[in-house]
Amino acid sequence: MTSIKEQAAISRLLSFLQEWDNAGKVARSHILDKFIETNRGKTAPELEQEFSQGASLFLVRLTTSLRITYVTDSCLEKLLRSIGIFLSAVSSNRYLIEFLEVGGVLTLLEILGLEKIKEEAKKESVKLLQVIANSGRTYKELICESYGVRSIAEFLAKSKSEETQEEVQVLLDSLVHGNPKYQNQVYKGLIALLPCESPKAQQLSLQTIRTAQSIIGTTHPSIVDCVLKVLGTMHLEVQYEAIELIKDLVGYDVRQALLKGLVALLIPSVKETSKLQAKILSDPSVLQLAPSLPMFLQQAAAAKAIGVLARNDMSIAEELLYLHVVHGLMAAMGNMDHSNSQRLASLTLEVRTAASEGAGRAAAATVPPPPQSRRPARAAQCFVQMFPLVAEHVRKGMGEELYQLFLSNAEDLYMKLDSIQADILAANKVNITKALRLHGGSYSMNILYGSHDSAQMAYLTHFEKEDVESKE
């Protein structure tokens, strides 16, 4: 038999449940307010004590109300926060299972896709999905099997709240970790987000792709084109994340395609520039908008990215030479329609030519390094052997007067160029690859590339062969 105390507790519980069942919209809202205020942060045993071992009876009412009323947004945010108290409580696995058994995941995902529902309610839905995902691999798989990645990604792209978008990023990051069965699905979903119109979504996606990339270890074929297109953004925070991802991607099998793509962006296609010229002729005011055109923004960002890569890794700088990067940078310096392209291309080219000025003195003063630092020393030696040749051809391509102007202040060069000098840069025929080939294999491979391993030698030989076939 139950004690008088237990009977009283059961009576209070039944009275509370009856009050909920008979309450209208306003009364239920007050009940939820009181529940949230008095039970936030409680453990599962504490909740059971509060409800006389009948907490699940109230939880089932909350989930039922959620499924019936979520379309009308009736007390939706409070309902979700109340359910969150149960699901996030310590030792709450029983509550979690009860919620999932009645289709809780599908309901939460549907909420994200409904336009009429307020942003705050959707954020609470994301937080509940976080709790579910953090409960283990099985639950992450359940979310993904419910077409969750697509729903979550679409919501990230459409959300107008940066705070909510950051919560979505946390959820996607959780779905990437410890979810081997569906981590590739999350990775592809993040890549699909890159063309979206929301800068914040692009920024967060790029950050999460870096994490996913390190976990998965392989790249998706579309990632190069998607990341290069993102470089056309006007938002510097997005451009920064794109360049950080590019720095990671050069360590994977897309390295060659990525470097080729960056160099190609330095010279916009004739088709795109023709479109711009046609618009300017029909409407002179279009010229004022030229700096914001994606192809010029891409050009400037590509010049910046190439500079970052070349500074970080000498072998990348060497490969870029074989991809005609010097020709591309000089052409970008002559783009009078976009000063930022001129400035960034000039600074990136300066990295190469300025090193050549003291190359001979540095080489003479070099002391043989200890055995453990021989590889960095060989990289430095490559720099010394390579850059004098680059400086020589840049000087010839620019002409002495322009070259000296370039050396004096590369960053401000664009402000001092006249139209003739800009045309000289834009139409330059500098071909460092051809010059390296003309020096003979012993110079370009044995001395310039020293003792690279066989795989690297084969890779660089590929560039030489490709250049011969192009007959440039």
C-alpha cells in the first residue's frame, strides 16, 4: 500500500496533468513559463521527484502538443524549451527515447523548413537537434537518415539570424564527428552551401568544411570550382575563410587543379570582359560598378591567395612558375578597372622578384646547415636559383623605368601607372616556364629542384611537358 505522503504526491500530479489538459492557449503558456523557471538544469532523478515519478506523463503531453500545434506556432518556443529540459537533463536517456519514438526528429526538422515559424523557435529546434546528435552515433545516424542534412543546410542558407546560423554550425560540426556512415553526406551538404547568397552561411560552411576535410581525408570533385567561385565575394571574412580552406586543400589530390584555377583567375576570360565592355558602352554608369564584379573580385582574391601559398610553401611557388603565374600577375597589375587586383598582384609578384635582389649575397654568406635542417636549406637554395631568372624576365617585360618604379613601392604602383604602362602589363608575354626549359633540364630540374623525391620530380616534369604541348 502507498503511504499518505505518496498518495498526496500522486494527487498533486494528477491535478497538474488535469490542469494542463483543460487549459487553453494562454493558461498553457503560463504553465510552461513556470515549468521552465523552476526546472531548468535539473537532472532526470530530480525531475522524477518533482513529478512523483511521473515526469514522462508530462513529457508525452508536451510532445503531443508539439506535434499538433507546431504549424500554428502556438507557444512553440516554450514547448521546445520545456522538452529541452527533459532531453538535456543528466541521465535522461529514457526521455530521449520516448521523444524519438513519437517522431520527434522529423518534427524538429519540419519546423526548420516552415516559413511562418519565428526564428527563435527554429533556434530552439536546432538546439534540441544538437542534444540528440550529441547523445551518440546512433542518434546522429537517425538525424541523417531523416534527410536531416539537407533540411539543416537549407535552413543555414535561409536563416536571417547570425546567432541562429552559428547554432546550426555547431550542429553540423557534431554530425561530422563520430558519424562515419554519413560524414560524407554532411561534407557534400556543406559544399553545396557555398554558392548560397548568405555571407554568414558561406563563412560558417567554409569553416566546417575544413574540419570535415581533415576527418574524411579525401576531397569531392566539385570542391575546387565551388571554393574558387566563393573568391568572388565582396565580404572579406568569407574570402579569408576561403583562402584558409585553399591552404588546406593544396595538401590533397586537388592541388594541381586548385593551383591551375587560381592562376586562371588572374586573367578573366575574353567572354566575361566582352560582356563588361558591352555594358559600359550601353550604360557608362556600369563602369562605376566594375570593382564589385565577381570576376575582378576573384582576380584580386586569387592574387592574394597565390601570395599566401607561395610564402607558406616554396614547392608551391615552384609549381606556380610552371603554370605561368608571373604572366598572370603582371596581367592583373594592368587591370585599370580594379585597383585592388593591381595592388595585390603587385605585392604577390614582389615576393618573387624582391628575393632575387640579395640572392647572390645570401648564397655566399650561407653556412652549411646541420643535417636535420638540410631540407629547408635546399628549399632556400631553390629560391636563390629560381628568382634571379624571374627578376630578369619581369624587368624585360616591364621595361627599366616601370621595373624600377615597381621595385621602389609595389603596393602603391597602381596609383602611378599611366594607361600605356597598364597596357604593357596587361599584354605582357613573359613566359618563365619557357625560359626554364630553354636553360635545359639540368638547370630546371637538377639544380632548381635539387633532390626532390621521385613523385615530386614526376609532378614537375608534367608541368614542363604540358607547357611544351601548349607551344606557348
